[in-house]
Amino acid sequence: MPQRPFRFLDRRADRPAASNENDAGWLRYRHLKVEAVIFLLVLVTFAAVLGKSALTRQALELTPGSTQFAGYAFADYETGGRSTVTPDPNRPMAWSCEIRAGVAYPYCGYGLLLNPGAKARGLDFSRFQTLTLQLHWRGEADRLKVLVKTAPSAALRPRLGDLDVPLAAEVSVVPGANTIVLPLDRLEPEPWWLSSHGLSRRDVDAEFSDVRAIAVAVSGAAPGPLAVSMDAVRAEGVQLSDEQWYLIILGVWLLMIGAFLVHRLLGMRRDFEARQRQQADEALALSDARIAAETANAAKSQFLSHMSHELRTPLNAVIGYSYWLSRGNLDPRQRTAVDAIRSSGEHLLAVITDILDLAKIEAGKLDLQPVAFDLAACLAELDQMFRLRAEEKDLAFAVAMAPGVPTQIVADPKRLRQVLINLLGNAVKFTDAGSVTLRVERLEGEAGDTARLVFTVEDTGVGVAPDQLDAIFRPFEQVGDASRHAGGTGLGLSITRQIVETMGGEIHVDSSPGQGSQFVVETSVGLAQARLAPQQIA
């Protein structure tokens, strides 16, 4: 948006003309707020009508008379225990159990094997959000475990084959009738199952497109009899009835965001122009022009900070809905459009985040939050993050920690990651052949509760000419081949140097055109339960 030039006005001669100009500006924007509110109300009403017609409630109910399941019983006698379970022959979803001591964790239970006899082993629960169980309980225990067995995800199939993945959650019960409403996203993989297959919680993504069994179990209870009679098992959810509604709702969101941004931008312009006029009036009374320049710079930083926050909120909504939409059944043309929306939104969000960081740095508000964290784990995450990008370009990629580097340090993990991500991202981006390496070493000489660490990012990329080394750390400066600047703003290295200096460190670069670059970050960190690092991370 073009801005009027900043002028020092003469109070006696130019003040009436400036006042008339400002009055004319207010006449142009006087009714904008009312019109914007009416426009947004119309858009919200339109979106609500579309949303109501597009939402449909889905439900699947299993009762004793259903033919979509076959009952099965299980108890700890399968693992050497003495507990017994007895299904009721007259009621398909009723059973009793005698918990008996003799093993560390006595248990018994009863399950429903879904869709028996069909080619597809289970039922699709991906359109459901909650699982409701209506049952009668009799026994000493006050907690039951609800089990849902699903097919493994595509990522786990090479490792697990077609084995079931048990997801479970504990619920409270009371003697008599109980209605249990359990959100499906509350279900977690069984710890013993994860341990037996050498998996962690992060390795297992809960997918409900192929649910094979639903079971109720009692484990770890005091010895004694118990009985359970399940009256109904109901899965419920709400979903959009047609993928076309996704595009309509996304379009309405974009219109609303556009109207909101226009309204906010004009409001910010009026505030900014008012601050400019106030600064001009104050500058007339000051003899030092430097004070006026610093005031204008502070106003600029505040403006950038406010604008960045106002833009990031709607952009997050755009990106989120585009991810949601991409999971639907779209034709190739629709998917191309959605992917373009998502990638453009992510790029714009990254640019805005860089501008916000730069505004914080210029305003002196970049605060560090040092905490104890695992440096080795941080480097392992960076290795996973950039290894695929490097392999796509046939680059050798390595992350190494020298012997003697402490793994438990005290620093700001967010800012340290930001520095290393910026340096590694540039190294991969500007390297077409060869290798990219991150090395971490410890300098000798410091003792006590601190250590001096050196992070070196080395590549065999295009390099930087000696007369351009200083320019790469200036904001909005991009050197070298212009074809490689696509998607960049020239803020990454400037922000990196400011963060390193705020951390009390130094950053140096050694580069030669056609031979690669070496960025070296040297900073002091605290020690927390220091341990020596292994020879090599990757």
C-alpha cells in the first residue's frame, strides 16, 4: 500500500491544508466499518446455511440381535493363569468371569469380532468420532478396559504384516446400568504390545478405517466373580456429505479472511498515519533529528509486529482447511488447486514469521528462554528433517558429535534449532552435488557448569564470492544466482546472526565460489547432567 511522504510541516502555513487532506481521508473511510460488518454477517449466514445442509450424522449400532459380529471370550489361562470366563449362551453380548490369583496380572474379557466371514476383515470407523457402550456391570472392580483392534497402518505393514493393533482406554463403572461415551482419539496403543514389537507411541498412528474387533476386559482386579451384559455398542460421528462442500466452505473462508484483512489493513493505515502526524508534530519541537528517526523506526517495528500477528491467524485457518480438504476424494484438478493453496499459504506464513522475528530483533524484544534439553535428540531430529531433502538431490548428508560433547545442555532449544535449520536449509538448497555435514565440537578451556560448543555446517555447493560475504548477513539481501532465490526473502541469515549474538555467540563464514561454504557458530551453553556424546549421530 503506497504511503504519503513524511514531511516536516510548518504550523502556520501548511496546517490548514493538512487538516483538509485528513478530513477528506476520513470522509472516504467513514462508513467502511458498518459496511464491513454487514458484509461479514452476510458471509457468515451464507456459510452457516451451507454447513448445516452439508453436515450429516453417521451411526453404527451393534445389539445382541445384530449379524455384523461374532462373540469371543479370553482370559489369563492363555498365559498360564487360572481365571475363567463363561459367555451366556442365551445372550450373545453377556458373559461372566471368575478372577483368580496366580499370575501377576489376572484378566478376562469378551469381544465382538466384526464383519466375520467377509473378505474385508473389519468395519470402517473412520467417519465416527465416539464409541458408546451401554452395559450392566456386577463385580468388585470399578474400572473396565475398552479395547479396539484395528488393522496396522501402511507404514507398519512391512513390519507387522496383518497383525492387529490393540488400542485401549480405561473407563470407570458402577454396579448396575452404565453408559460409557468414549472418544476414539482417546484410545492409545497397549504398552505391552508396543514393548513386545519394539515400537514407541510415536511409531503408531491410530487409524480406524479397518476396525476388526471391540472388546471389554477386566485386568488387575481383586479375585472374585463378576458379570457384564452389553446391551448395545454404538459408533457415532458427523461428517460432510459431499467433497464439493469443502470447496464452497473454503471459498467462503477466503472471502471472509479477505474482508477482515482489508478492514484491519485500512484501520492500521489510519493508525499509522495518525502516528506519523504525531511524530511530525513532536519533531518540530526537537532539535535532534536522530530522536525523530528512532521514533519512526519503533512505529515501523510495531506496525510489522501487529500486521504479522493479524495475518498469521487467518493463514493458519487457510492452511488447516487445505490439509483437511486434501484428505477428501478430489479429482486431479481440484487436488492441484488445493495443493497450490496449501503451498502458497505455507510459504506466506514462513515469510511472515521471518518478518515478525526481524521486527522483534529490531525492537529489542527477542528474549531467550534457556532450559535443559537433550542436544543429541535435537540433532537426531534435524538429521531426520534434512536427510530426505538431501537424498532427493543425491547428496551425502551427515550429523556428527565429537567425543566429549555434552548431550544434556541448558540453552534456548527453539532458537538453537532455528539457527541450525536456517544454515542446513541453505546448505542443501545451494548444493547440487557432493555433501552437507553438520559437526558439533567442544572447545577446551572452559570449566564448571558451562561449555563452549562449535557448530559447523559445511557443504560443497556453489559458494559465495569474497566481496559478498558481508552482504549475506544483511536483511533482504540475496547474492549469487537469481534462479536460486525462489521462495526466499533474504532474512534467514540476518535473523540467524542476530540470534547467535543474542545467545552470546559468534558466527563466521568461509566460502569460495564453486567449492562450497563453511558456516561456524561458536556459543557457550550450560551443562545439565552432562554426558559424553557418541562418536557419530548419523
